[in-house]
Amino acid sequence: MTIKDIIKSLGGPALIAGRIGIRPQAISLWAIKDRIPAQRVPQLERMAKELGKPIRAEQMRPDIDWGVLRSLRD
């Protein structure tokens, strides 16, 4: 799943931006750069869960070991 696919699956730049409190242009820039900022991933993962979408942090940023971060949270 690409970053563009993730953004589309979550409702597009305007909807995502409204839900997380940033400008839609920022979301569009993620698609252009093909990278979601790490600090936004937890918000998007929660949003995906609320929408019933099976999108995990590992899909958004596979370069980060989310398992380690999750274990610190527990």
C-alpha cells in the first residue's frame, strides 16, 4: 500500500487534515514525498482504527520499529 493509497483510504487530504488539525496541503505533500512524518503516524493509525480500516503504523513507516515503541507504551 502506497502513501497515496493510505491517504485515499482514510478519506483524502481534506478529511485527514480536518481530523488531525493541519492543512490539507501538508497531507498532499506527504503523497508527493511518499513519506508520512513519524509523529503523525499514531494519529493516523487511530483514525484508521476508528474508520474500520486495517492500516497499521508498519505500513505507513516500515523504517521504524513500531513493536519496540508499542512495548514501551504498555
